[in-house]
Amino acid sequence: MQFLVYILVYPLLWLTSILPFRLLYLISDVVFIILYYIIGYRKEVVTSNLNLVFPDKPQEEIIALRKAFYRHLCDMFLEMAKTISISETDLKKRFKIKNPEEFKRLEKLNKSVILIFGHYASWEWSIVLQNYINFKGYAVYKKLANPHFDKLVRAIRSKFNTTLISTKETISIINQNEASGIKTITGFLSDQSPRQSKDVYWGKFMGIDVPCFTGAERLAKNLDFSTAFLKVTKLKRGFYEAEIITLAEDSKAYSDYELTDLFLRELEKQIHEAPQYYFWTHKRWKHRKT
């Protein structure tokens, strides 16, 4: 059944990927109408999240933000499909690095780097970062249930020299590289909601106490890596800019959870600047202290 789904869906993804961007965004406009007005995909979740973190905004503004978010969401999904066939040259034009010299500065410290970012703007196109650095690039991801789509995703990322590693593989692969003297930069999407447990760290995110992933911080401190934040800004439709913000050159010097809190503050700044580009369909605040 999983293979059947794959062979039915993949041709549509591939055909979408070879369309010119102008036509791609016309399709996105149609998909938006269907998704927002007809299907109403997770509209209750999005509305609830926006009302929760922006309690002082009038309902008219919440609705406007919700609509703008769904337009961005449709664009982003089609841009993800476009990644199947997009060239490196085209991707570099559409996803620029604001300060590539900061990568070079971090490399001169001769420490591997943990790069933390959130589900904001276009995290998918950040795979082009590997072409600006000398360190070996990894991106931590959650393995897909369908092995055929999982293989496809890995193949798409690898053509830009970034290697996907599952959460279970992360520690062993990073340790192997360190033991071999290979410096790495490893990207973590760290704004998801972890499973609740007695020892989970509760931090403030958008003014709400929520459980937080701390794996990126723990790795950086245990292995003496530098820690940086990737700020991705949407400039206009189909064009993004990424800025590398160093959080810690010496991660071990920071107290427990301090780096996680620094990451959350940087992500919050992005969200307040342009809330419509955050991934509001995630149930990020499903576990929270009341």
C-alpha cells in the first residue's frame, strides 16, 4: 500500500517541480482557496494558536494573520515540491545568505557547530547552506513512516550535499565524525513539542510555559561545539534570506537551558516581526502550564 501511494503521488510531485515559478504560484492561489475556504485544514488549530499567543490582538487582525499564513503555507508546500528539480544556481538566487562570513569565522574556531532554527519562513530551502561552508553538513529529521518517501526526501537533500540523519542516528554519527577529526555543522529544528516527562524542561515560548527540546543544547555543551541560530526571513514570494546569529562560541560556559532560552527568544523576535510566516498548524502549545 505504501508503495502504491508513492507511485501515485510521486509523478504529481515531479510534474509540479518542473513548472515555472509563475505557474507554480498560480496553482498555489487555487490551492489556497480549496485549503482555506473549502477544506478548512486545521483552521481551528491555527485560530486557537494565534488567539493564545496574541491575546490582545482584535479578532479582525487574527483572521487577517490566519489568511496570510495559509497563503504562505500553500506557497511553501509547492516550493518543497519544486526542490525535487530546482538547480543549485536557482536555489541560491532564491535563498541567499546575508552573512556567509560568520560561517567562516565559526569555522576558524575549529569547533563543530550546532545550528538551531524553527519552523519559520522556508526551513526546507536551508539545505543550500552546505554550499557556503567547509564543514560537513547534517540535518536532523524525523524519519518518515513511508520508506519510499523517506528515501525520496533523503535524495532531494543530498543533491545539495546536506546529509539527513534521523534523531536516533544523531549522537553516534556526530561522535564518529569527531573521533575521525571531521568537523560538522548539524541543523536542528527545535521548536516542536516533546513528549511530557518528569525531567522535561519547561521554558517560555511566546509567553506560554511549554515543554522544550533540549537535545541540541546538550550536544553542544557535552561535545564543546559552538551554537548558532539561523534566522530565515521571507523577502517576498519565493525569495528568502538567512542570517547566521552566533549564540555561543563556548557552549559549555552557559548554564543549563540558557542556550535553549536564547534560541526561543530569537525565534520569538521573528514571529513578532511577521507572524504569518510561522508554522501555526503545529500543535506547539498542546502541552502547557495553565
